[in-house]
Amino acid sequence: MLLEKGTQKADEAGLDMYLQASPVGAKLYKKFGFKIVSVEELDLSQYGVDKVDTRTYMKREARGVRQ
């Protein structure tokens, strides 16, 4: 899986990872060690869309040592 490969490479390099996820995606990212940093709700009505969009900002700390 692409996410496994990406987290493995980040761990090998000792790098933290950051991302923005949908509510559904956040559930998957949690399984890979990402933690929620903040959640933002955007009212899209000012753009003519009758919807509130939710963005979840997440971080995963490196689990390896930079080589």
C-alpha cells in the first residue's frame, strides 16, 4: 500500500509527516499513527454551495532515526 511505503520512508529518514484529511480519510490515517492536530469547518455558502466542508489536519511523528 502506498501509505505504508510513505510512512516507512519517512521513518527511515526521521521525518514527521503532515496532511489534511477528509473525515473519512482521517479514520484511515489514524491506523497509520497520524494524530489530529486541528479540525476546521468551512461554510461554503459564500461561494454558492450549500455545504459545510470539514478539514482535519493531522501529524505523524517519525518512528525512526535519521541516517
